[in-house]
Amino acid sequence: MMKAIRILSILLVLSITPAVIFAQGSAEKKKLKKELRTYRKMKPMEIRNMKMTYESRLKDKKTQDLRIKNLQRTSDSLQNLVNSNNARVSQLEAQLAAANAAAANAKPNSAKGYYYRVQLGAYKEYNIKAKSASDESFSAVTEDSMNKLTLGLFYTLAEADQFKEDVRRMGVKDAYVVPFKDGKRITHKEAAEGLRKK
């Protein structure tokens, strides 16, 4: 009995399958016959032109696809560049903020590089350091129990020397030029060599 049911089900499947295949095939056949009738009515030049148009459009599509692919690559590269530049801008902004904060907290005597000042004198009894302005051109420091006052910020010896002469004419006979590097007092020889190398 089981064997009979199995054989019957196989026969049923085999009988239905050709009908389905035939139905799909006949619908396709009808469609193909209709297209063939349309093509038979066409002149050979029309068919040729239609084929050439199809091939041209296919070629254009391939060209467009390639162009889109290249544009996508370019877009990706540009996006990477933008991301890199944005990161660099953020880094520079952070550095600028840090530099601005450092400048706001900088000591008055924070000039960098080689420069000259004119020392007005060195006094034991008189200390105007506490009263001095926070301008870089004026400095009052205490060294070896002497209060040393300097005035001006000049990047050439000639400018400092000219200012020293002006101060002497004003009555400060002990005024003289003092060289510095990054806020530290140095000798004239060191300053001259440093400026020459620069």
C-alpha cells in the first residue's frame, strides 16, 4: 500500500510539472512571436539603427558606471583629506588656546631671543619693583641685594645705544646697555655671536 501511494504521488508530480512548464513556455512563446512580428514589419536599417542605439547606450552606461566609480573614489579621498584637515584644525585651535592662556599668564619679563635693555641704575635703598607696570619694556629685578632697573626692549644694539644716549641726556648718567637672551642676562660677546648666527 505504501509503495502504491509513493508511485501515485510521483506520477502526479510528473504529470503536473510539464503542464506548468508548458504554461510558462507558451506565455513566453506568445510574447516572442509578438516581438518577432514587430521585428518582421521593421526595415533592416531600422533594426540596425535600433541595435546600434542599444550598443551605444550600453557603452554609455558602462562609461557612466566607471565615471561614478572614479567620482566615488575621489569623493572618498577628499573626505579623508577633510577629516584630516579638521583634526589638524582642532589640534591647532587647542595649541592656540594654550598659547593664549600662556600669554595671559606670562610674566612681564618674558621676551624671547636676543635683545637689549638700558639699565638705569642699581640701587640698594630704592625698590620700585612692586610699583612697576607689567609692560615688557620696563623691568625691575633684585640681584645680589641690588634693585636693578632696566627700560626698553630693543632687538639691535644700535637702537639700544641710541636710547641709552637719550636717557643720559635726561640726567641718568649711569645708564648703559645690557644684553639678554630669553630673559637671562648675558655678555655683549654672547649677544653679538648669537645675533650673527641668527
